[in-house]
Amino acid sequence: MAFKPFKTILFGFAFSPSLKANVFEVNRLAAYFNSSLIFVHVGEKTEKKENTFQKLNKECPLKAEKVKIHWVQGEPVRTLIKVCKEFRVDLLLLGALKREKIVTFYLGSIARKLTRKAPCSVLLMLNPSVERHPCKHIVVNGFDSPQTEDTVEASFYVGKALKSQKITLVEEISESRIAVSIDDDKSLKKATLKKEKINIEEKTRVSDLIKKIPVKQLESIKWATQSIFGRRGYSIGHYARVVRADLLVMNAQEESTFLNRFFPKDLEHILAELPTDVLIIQTESNE
């Protein structure tokens, strides 16, 4: 498999009210993944800013062993992408913003552009916190795609590092695959049998992916498969929200084409209304 552990993590920080929670959260994640951590501030470096940041970083009870801080000038998106490439970053951490008085989240323009253009995997954090919130349940896409094998392995790698209890692999199956007009009992039975056959085929396909994952990664994590008939992207996001998953793991966006402008891909549905924290796995074949 092409998936590689997160050896280097980068977080672009701003001096916002959530800075303390972000600093604590990303330090924890870097410690769990045993990764080096790079903090980047795109903006002017001042003594006041530096003292504020250093004070918060020292307060973290759990920290990455290797931490570097860079202060750079430039346009945020281009600058952070350049830094990711320069330091061979494996995981870019981004914060999602909460709309006032509404229990939904959205991506600002900078975060959305970075999510689409980042040369590495991206973790969108909805609720960074000073005190840790355990990641108990991970939902991961089981799409029939060349990228999925790496995404599934990544979900078990993350689950083991975060001591998750359960991983659910979701196969989203288009209703068009049934393609049977239901007019009577006979056609209903035919549709039901076809649906069951597709369900079995999908579960077998996903189970075969699990067999390729190193045994050590599977230890202490329960896993299950779940077939969902519906529109790809919408269905898995809804499922993750309903089961109150702590993390949704998805394939990275495929390279844009002319058609994609008119028919948004799976990831666009997820980004439109984030159901929970979302980890987007970028594999070598996509870079």
C-alpha cells in the first residue's frame, strides 16, 4: 500500500480566540502519531505574538517531541502549500469555523482552497479543545476506487494511534445499480434479490481490503461494514452524523476535470456541511 504514517504534521495558526485549544489539540495529535510538529504563522512576527504563542505551547501537558515554529509572509493559501511541499508534510491540520447560534460548521475560503489543493492529507477539526475528547468511533468510506485501499489502511493507523474503539467501513451504493422498475410483487422480489446480491458483493470487496492490513493495526479495534443505498457523498455524511462518529475518513478529491465543474465529486458534498471531524487521505498516486 502507498499510505505512509504521519511523520510530519503542520498547523497554520492565527491569533484567534481558539488559539489555545488549537495548540493543545495539535500537540496531542502529534504526540499520539509520534510525529514532528511544525507551526506556521502567515503574517508579521512580533515579540508580543511570539511570547503569547510560546507561553501557550509550554502549557501543553502532552507535546510533540520535535516542534518548530515558522513565521512567514505571503498569501495564505500559496504560502502554506509551498511550506507543505518544502518540509514534506504528511498531514495538514485545519480548523473549521462554527456559525454563530447554528449547530453546523463551514469552511472559510482559505481552508476550503487548502483542502482542495494540499499536496498531503488534511484533517479538518471542528472542535479543538484544551481537554481531550476521545475519538471512539471512526467511519471510513469503502468506495470502489483505487484510492480506497490506502484510505482504509489509514483509518486503522489513525484508530490505533487514537485508541479508537470501533471503525465502520461504509459502502455507498448508487440506487441506479438496481435499475429495476417495480410494478408488481414479481418485480419487487427481483429488485430485492438484486439489492441483496450487490450488498453481499460490496461487503466481500471491503472485507478483502481489511485482509491486506497488517495484523498489528487491527488489534484492539472492532470493525464492521455498512452498506448504504443512496447518492455518494451525501449518504456517508448523513450516516456519520446519525451515528455520531468522531471522525470521518475519506479519499482525497480526484483531479478536477471539465465535468467536475458541473457534477461535484463526493468530497464536495462532505465539505458543504461537515458532519464531524474529517480526515482526507492523500496517497502518493494523487500527488
